[in-house]
Amino acid sequence: EVQLVESGGGLVQPGGSLRLSCAASGFTLSTFWMTWVRQAPGKGLEWVANIKQNGDEKYYVDSVRGRFTISRDNAQNSLFLQMNSLRAEDTALYYCARGDIFSGYYHAIDVWGQGTTVTVSS
Amino acid sequence: DIQMTQSPSSLSASVGDRVTITCRASQSIATYLNWYQQRPGKAPKLLIYAASSLQSEVPPRFSGSGSGTDFTLTISSLQPEDFATYYCQESYNTPESWTFGQGTKVEIQ
């Protein structure tokens, strides 16, 4: 069964750091783009970051660029999100997700984890 | 950045109704448009990619259309399990950035 399981969420003070992890199973992680998507309480989905299969390309939404770092360890079937200088507006459920390519051109998110909650508050 | 605007933000409908949700992009994105369903307390699920291609195991009552800037998701006959929030997402600038619409909540009338 293809599965993504996030961990590492919790309560952190503004300005603090947190590292999210995502364990992948049931597929070969190294063959897929991976992504983090977040959802603030009661709000919609927001794309956070993408990472290429070998980790040499990384992209971020403007609001987290310079504070968050996406990384992966294909040998350990794991994806990570290092979050520094956290702000109240980073409070959200963070989803680890797999990006696939359909018909050779079209990228979409076809597998999602259940999410891990990050709360930034004093 | 590409902006995605969905309408309506919410709607009420009955089982068996035909439902249409619209998504508009701030610039042309060809057919680089995906639709997701999110049931309460659950992770999103891919319904449609490339504007009109049905993801495997998604019921055929779901369909998508459009190209350029205007897109629609149609549910031909609403079922109880379809009451959820639906999001469009552009993938035109993959992998540099993705943008989701703000969501459309489909509620029971």
C-alpha cells in the first residue's frame, strides 16, 4: 500500500524551529517529486515547497523562502521540512505529498499523508 | 504569480442534483489544472488532472472541462459522499510554484 506518514509537529514559540518528517512506503521515493502543502485552521490549501527526485532542485512559496528548507533522504524513504523563524501565520496542518506526472506533461499531487499539526504560539 | 479564483465559495445542493464549480486563472494556464476533493477531517484526493482527465478509480459522475483561464468541475448526480470541499490547482509553472483556489464547499440542502 502506498503511504505517507508525517511526524514532528507540535507547539512552538514564535521565532522557534521545528523539523517535520515524512516516511514513505509502498513506492520508490527516488522516482517522484515530493511536496509539502499546508492548511491553516478552517482555511484552504497552500503549496509550501517542492523537491526534485534527486534533491538538487527545490522551490518554495514566497512566504517561507529563506526560513523553511525541504530535503529528502531517498535511501531512508524520507522527506523533511526544516522550519526556522516560525511565525503565528505558519500555524497549520502540514501535508507531505507525492507529485506525479501524467501523460508526460501534467503534474498533480496523487498521494497525500494525513498531516501533522504545527502550532506557533507563545 | 498566478491567482486562482473559484466560484461559488459554497453551495447547497440535494442528492441527485447536477453541480458545477468554476475556477478562473489570472493568466492562461492551457490545461494545467487539477481538481481535488477534501472531505471533513481527511486529506485531499485527486479527482481530475490536465483539466479533464479522470484520475483512476474516481467515479465517472465527476468531469472537468476548460482551457486557458476558465475551467469547470461538474458532478452529474450528487451523491451523499460528495459533500465536501473542492479545490482547483494550477500546475502551469511546475515545479517552481503551484497555486490552489480558495475552495468551494458543497453542503447538503
